Amino acid sequence: MKKLVHLIVIHFIWLLFGSSLYGQLTTVKIDKNITYQKIKGFGGFVCSPQFAYNHMSTSEIQTLWGAGSEAGYNIMRLYIPENSSNWSSVLPTAQLAKSLGLTIFASPWTMPAAWKTNNHVNAVYTDTNGVQQIGYLKPENYQDYALYLNSFVTYLQTNGVELDYISIQNEPDEMAQYQGCIWTPTQIATFIKDYGNLINCKVIAPESVGLTDNFANALLNPATMANFEVYGGHQYGLMQSAYKQFQNYNKEIWQTEYLINWNSSNSQTPRDFSWNIDAFSFANSVNNALLGNVNAWIHYASKRYYGLMGDGTYGTSAGIMTKRGYILSHYAKYTTGKTRIDAKWDDKTGILQGSSYISQDGNQVVLMVINSSSNTYNLKADLPFYTASGTKVLTNTITNMATTPISMASSTFRPAIEISPSSVMTFVFNKSGDRPVSLMTGSNVHYNKIETQSTTNAAFGTAFNISNTNVTFSNPSPLISSNMTSANGYLQLNDRFNKFILHVNSYTTAGQSYSDNTTLYYINSQGVAKSYNYGRINFPAGGNFDIVLDISRQVLTDGCKGILGLRNSNYSSVLTLNLGDVYFNIGNEIASRFEGTYSSSDSNLMDALENGYYTSLDFRITSGITPSNNWQPLTANTNSIFYVNSNVTSSANNVISGTSCSNLVLSDQGKDFQVPFNFNAGTASYTRVFNGYDVLLLPFEATTPAGVNVYLMSPGAAGISCTAVSGGVIPANTPVLVNATGSFTFNGTGNVSTPKAITVNQMNGVYHTIKVPANSYILKTENGITGFYKVIAGSEPVINPFRAYLTEENVFTVSVLPLNFAVLGAENSITDKNEVKIYPNPAKTEIFVVLKTSEAMASIFDSRGRQIRSGLKMAFGKNRIEVSGLPTGVYYIEISSQNNKMISQKFIKQ
């Protein structure tokens, strides 16, 4: 028992920085072939009447326990009084529990004081000399104690109650100033081995404060295991990993006591229950225990202000179920008797937590979902069978276990379900048909894995090759390298990556489940060794999560051109990580690779097609691909590309046969674009709607469409100098300025590629949605003025793919860099051999044009880029344009001819 213990449970937070969530598909993939523990049940401790508080009436017990009860709990924990003369106080509760068909177990706090080394019922007491006296069970009384526990079993049995389990000791490692007894792991293991057979009841041990390795390792002795059935522990301290081994010996694992005492230590300001804090701390604690292979989960005091039923204090209503009671009821009613199966979550926010279970006949799957955010999620549940019906159960701050039926229009193995904000939800899916087994296997591919990066010095070593390895992570054991300076070189990052991602398949810990003061040592853009502390990163119990470190300018404001190592301040809490891919990303890009025989209903394929973050799918070693396969209409990212073997000739959009693509079709309505392997396109196109000036980046060489004006850009202190592209050809991977109104398609052919670090005349091109870093410049119009505006820290805008921004590595200080076009020479005239000869007359605002093409259109802009006149038509030969009403100032005329050439000319109205 914990008295006035304030437990803080910190949710695992996915460190997702500076990214847009467009196109994100949130999925949970449920695999019935990966099974874990069978769920025994849930319940709580009944303190009354032997304890002096919170006595529970028959009706209150019937509210929480039993098949027809409101809560549906099936396990009850009882207290064994230290004096056999008081055992009768337990009997009525035990008899009631058995009449309800419950599983009951009992825990002793202490044995008779005379059998203990401190001769006191307390675990620890302070004598008259101020010396703490610790109470251990004397070895000579081990047999007496075993017979004492057996007598309690016999007493209940004589009175019609078959006790299902009995515990050896409540919290043998708690130095309590209340009733208790201290046992070392060796002592309790010895007692069970030598005397456990004297107890005529299934034994639970050790009920330690946490599920720690020291007690687990001691009890894993085969002779000891022969005399107990359940390895029990409390969820106050560590949940390490050795305890899981008991399941290899047909032992169950129970969590037998837990509470979050949120009563303030200041009695003048008691803390009330907060749904947004306590509900999710509680729900995640239950869920994490189940993800830790626990078979049964038992709360401490069932009736208490912090318990499953209120006691009338701190805002609770006596005899009424609390929110915690309802949360536990979700698990009690819908997972008891089922087996936990694997559930892999793909949620870029890292918020959703949960677990999945299957019935013994395989005809029902239960999905538990915890959403602590204020956002609504659309979740795809990938099931092991087809379903057409089910049940949804919702508990939030307003409702308690609101149950509604689920009905699908047709059977599906990937139902879309809505996850309510700030809620705990249960989904029950009923099997309507078998799902064919896919003969195709797929896996995510990350093309920027850490081992593909190069070092600046061979002396840096190769310890950075940590993808798909087991690593130790602690203060004495940093990751990547132990270097804190660049004396031995560094891992080179020259591609403007924004995220450093470590996928953790699973982990074990010798202490707490977090990385404290997680610190990255890196090389900034000036070549100086620096460090950044990301703080504490809490790990979820189930594993299979990403550690995502933001290495963009949003966090590492001085840039990151290289990495030295990753450290933390963990000393006793040594982490052993089983890592998957360790890699770098620009945005949220993902790719997927498939093999085996093609299956259109494969789960991994569905994920890749329905998730807008996928940029390519690789079927080159997948059999069964035909020319009729057409994936672009099915994908959430219509800019995604699909690689197939060169033997498959396909004319479908975005399909690359070997290194050739018949038709590459891209658009601004698609999403991120990434080419892992360059290819040649027979035809390539990109479509966007323009409304004036915009920046364009194309992965292929293209011609300028009619009605579109395109410029190369060159930044300077006075602004952005804009020069018309030569010959109407837009070069590949070169940021250009476009002036157009309406929807336009840019067509091209030839090589297609997406270099990760595109910089042309200080313009950084992007094919991924990212946040533009502070100190850079981005094109926009404010108060009628179009130009490149400086990005201020704290207001970084998101930039979409196929665009560019002026690099943050600039020397400019002004707030805006205006667009400057070609300026007239001394004679106030300019000649383009292909188009026009212009003779403006500033005094009269008359412009004479000698047009060498059949026709053209002219527009006039002021110095701020605002359009003054448009739609001025000109024909072959000499034309005069008169513009009235212009005040004195600087203006530009833009002339676009039929063959797509443009001249921007400056003139002055005096």
C-alpha cells in the first residue's frame, strides 16, 4: 500500500517538429499471428471492513464486480489481518465475492510481530534511541509463517470460500512506517522454495513495489517456481523486463496494486480530479501494463477519491463510479478472456495509444484507443478478417461508456473509424469473413539511412552504423560516437535534413523508461562543434516507436552540417535499444519496397497507397505485376512514383519500367515528390494554378506555356534581379519566378531527378512540405507589394513542394527584397532580336513598340509590383500604347509575345 504517494506519469510524446500533417493516414495494423498474453481480468482491493476507512456496502461491491455489474470487474484483492483472531472480518466480503463468481486473492501486510527481527508489526519503526529497526522474518519462523498463511486458506475454506490465490507479502521492498515486512529477493525466493509447498493454495509473489529484475531473477530459480503460480508486482516503480520470462514457464504475471494519489500535500489547496491529466495518466498506465504482458490488473483501494468508486471526498460522490472506474471497465468488459495480439500504430503525431485483443474462437477483435489530444482522428484499423458490424464504446469528460453499434455498408478488412478528441474508446469488430493471406511482403524504405552518410575523417570510426542493431544507450555509452569535438571529423550532413529519426523496435532498461537530457552534439554551419539538449524522452511500454529529433533551423538555429554523437544523462537507467532503421528526413517522406507475389489487398500496400507521405513504391522484385497495374488513381499522393521491373512495359502514369517512364504526371494538387533512382520520362508534366507571381521548381526540363512569363532570379542587396529564361526553356532543378494567372501545365521530357540540396543563386529548392527557417526570405505579397520577405523567428511559414525560398545563409537585413526586372540603358531603349523594339516617352506616358511577331499582350506595373494596366493588345509592326492617369514614378511594362518571350522594361513618368 502507498500512503500519500504522488505519482507523476508522463505521457510519451512523439517529437515531431516543424511538419505539416497533410496526407497523413493514421493506421493500426492488427496481426493475429503475433500473440502475447491471455487476459485474466481486472479489479480492485476491498479495504473494508478490516481497514478503518472506505467500507464498501454489498450494493457498492455489486456495482463494481460481477458479470452483470456496471463495471464488470472479476478479480478482488483482500487483506489478511495480522492476527488470526481478526480473520473473521474478511469473511463476509470473501463470501460475497464468491457468490458473484469472482476470482479472489489475499495479501498479508505483516505476520505476528514476534516472528520479526524488529518485534514490531511495522516494516520499519524508530526506537527510543532514534534508530530505525527493520523487520525481517526470522529464518527460524519461515515454517511457522507458511503454516500461518495456510491456516488462513483453511479458515476461508471451512467457511465456504475457496481462496484462489494467496500472496506471500505485500511490498517486501517498501521501508514502510506502517504494517509490513522486509524481504530481500534471496530471502523470499528461499522461503517459497523451501516452504511454499506447505501452502494449500496457488501462490502469488513477490508483490514488490515495481516489477523489477532483482526479484524476478531471484524467483526464476526452477525450484522456487515449482511453488508459486503468479509473479505479481505493483506498478509504482520500474517495469523492467526479466519478469516476462515467467511466461515461458506457464506462470501468469499480475499487476496487483496501483494508484495515482493526486491529493495535494497542501491541505489548504486540495487538487481536484482533472480529466485532461489524470484520466490519461491512468488509462496509459493500464494500457502500458498490458503491453508489458501483464495478465491481470488490480487497483488499490476500490472505493476512494482516487479509486474506481468515489468516497465523497475531493469532489467525488460516495458510491458512484469515477472516471477511472469507467476507464478500467473498458478493459474489464471487453478484453477479459481474450488474448492480446500485435498492434502496430502509424501515427505521426505520436498521440494515439492502445492495444488489441482477439477472442478465443478468433471471431472478434477488440481495439482499445486512448486519445489524449483535442484532435479528432480518422483511423484505419487493418484487421485479420473481414467485418461488417461491431460496437463502439466511448468515455470522455461528458459520457461514460456510451455504447453505439457499428455497421459497414459492405464487408471490409480496413474499416475507417473516427477517434473522438480527449477520449478513451473501445472498438469491437465482428468477423464476417476470412481475409485472404497476402503472398506479398512489404516494408518501409528510408533512403537516407545513417550508414549511407560519409565521414569527414576516417578517424571518426564506424560506430555510427547503428541501423538494425542492438545498442546500449546511457551516459557512459553514447550513440554514433563518443566525440564532443570535431578533432576526429564528423558525420557529414550536407543535404539540409530536418529530422534525425531512430526507430525503436523494442527496449529494455535497468531503470526508468526514458532518456534523460538527450543531447545531440553536432557541427553547425560555421563548422563549430555545438550541442543541443532535447530534454527527457519518455518511452511507451510496448516499443515500436520513433525517436524524432528536430535538426532543422527551427531548433538548431545555427544549422547542422554534421553530427558527432547522441548522449544522455542516464547512469543507473541504462537503456538497451533494439533499433530498426536510423535515418534522416527532409519532411515526412516514406517509401516502400515489395517482394513476393503481387496482392492488391496487402496491408502494407494499402498503407502506402492511402498515406499521403509515401513518395515511391518499389515493385521491381515483385512477381505478378502486369501492364494493366495503374496505381496513381488509387494513391493519396498523386505525385508518388512506382518502380517495376524493366520486363513490364507500362504506359500508366508515374510507372517507371526499369529506368523509363512513359508518362510522368505531377501537380500542385499532389503532395511531396522524391526520386530515389533517376529515370527518363517520355513525357513529363506539372500542373499548377497561378494567381500572379509564384516560385516554381521542376524536376525535369520544360518549355514555357503560352501566357506564362518565367524569370531566373539573382538576389542582391537592392532586391531580386529577374531575367527572362533563355529560349523559353525552364531548366531542371532550378528555381524560377513565374508570372501567370490561371491553370497551366508545364511539359517536358528527359531526365527526372530530385537532388536533396538544391541551391541556385542562393535559392533553396524544395520538393517536400517544410517550414521555412528564420532569416530566410519567401515570396509573398503584402499590402500590394510583391517581393521576397524576411522570415521572422516564431512565424516560420510552411512552404509547399515544387517551390523555393532564399536561403537562410544570406547576408541581407532588409525586411523585403523587391522584384527588379531588366532596366533600360542610357538610350532608354532595349532590343530583343526575336520580339520587340521599344521607345517609351516618359513625359507623355506613350510607349511605341515595333513588334516582330504576329501579336503580343502588354501589362504595366508600378515599382511595388502592382498591376496598373493589363490586356493591352499589340499586332505585328509599330504600335503605340497610351497610358493615362499615371502619377509621377517608376513603372514597368511587360510584353509577352506569341512565342512565349517576355521583356520587362523600366520607364519613368516625370
